[in-house]
Amino acid sequence: METKFRHQLEAEFNRYGFFLTPEQTEQLTVYRSELKRWNTHINLTALQDDVEIIQKHFLDSVSVLEHCAIEGGNTVIDIGTGAGFPGVVLKIYIPNIRLTLVEASHKKVAFLKYLISQLGLDSSIQVIAKRAETCAESDQFVNAYDWVLTRYVASLAKSAVYCLPLLNTTGRWIAYKSNEKDVEIHESKKVLQQLGGEIERVHNSRIAQLNRCYLVVRRDDRGT
């Protein structure tokens, strides 16, 4: 079963130009196994099919790299990470990022901590069992990150209040959204302006089955 999964994983990643080392293939295989095992006890994902897990969790996490230059050494914070998407997958793919995972559910935090130990990712990664709003009020997190990531959290307008403060002066917030994003973009413009942010660019994933786009938001510090 695991051999078949490894072949499926490598084939799907290769198809879109994301080439895995043997260690990364093994880590993602362990990830899938632990995700399924823990999912029988706590709600981590509705996906059970291996190909769907590969495409809609693993590939979905890394496909942002076609558009955004997240690099080793960058500080990255994944808000509302849930079962670790996209942050943990990006950490596997770019081991040298300095990653913070924020998740309010203590059960999911327990899963993340166990998973990290199983994957050998203990270095330069931390799991914070807090609400994002709390992080946005702490000096430890404010102005600290090159990249803020959100996937399946609140709307752009609602999450701006706790995402924008986390960015350093050159940082970017990447909101993973569906392709039906026009209304959300329109509704967020006034709020972003009030909070000192603006949508810099919008990218659509070329992986059609993901129905994914990435909204890249920057801080607008002009005049401040």
C-alpha cells in the first residue's frame, strides 16, 4: 500500500514540476499515514482517497511556489493550520524555512507536535496553541514574518485584522482561496485600506482540479 502511494505521490508531483527527494517522499508518506490514523479519532480531513490527499492537500500546499518565492531562511507563519496545510508540507519541501504553526484546537496541536517529531522536523519549527487574534497582539509575533499563510480560514476582510500586523515591512500575506474570489476581493478593499494593506497580485494555480488562486497582500506603509 505504501509503495503504491509513493509512486502516486512522485508521479503527481513530477507532473507539475515539483520533484521530491527520497527523504521528502518518505516524509509525505508518513504524513499521509499519520493523517489517516489520527483522523479516526479527531476530525483532521474529509479526504480519504490517496490521490485526493496528494492533490488537494500536498500539491495544493506547494503549488504556491510557482508564484511566490518562499525561500530557505524566510520566516513563515501559517494561521489556522489545522492538520498542517500548507505549512508542514512547505517545511518538508523547503526544510530551511523558519516556520510557526498557529492552531487554536488543542487536539490538532497534539497531532501537529506528534507529526513533527515523526517527520524529524523539530528544528526551526514551533506550534502555537493560540487564536490568531492573540498572536496579533503579542510583540513576539507582530512585524516578525516574511510570509503569512492562510488556507480555509475566515474571509480576507475578517482575517486582515490579525494577518497584516504579523508582516514585517517587506513581508507578504498569501491567502489561499478558490477561484470564485471576486466578491471577496471587492468586500475586502475598504477594510484592507483602513488597516494599511492592499492586494498586490492575484495568481491562479495551473492545477485545474484544485480550483485554487492565491491572493498576495502587502502592507501599505506609505504615508505612515
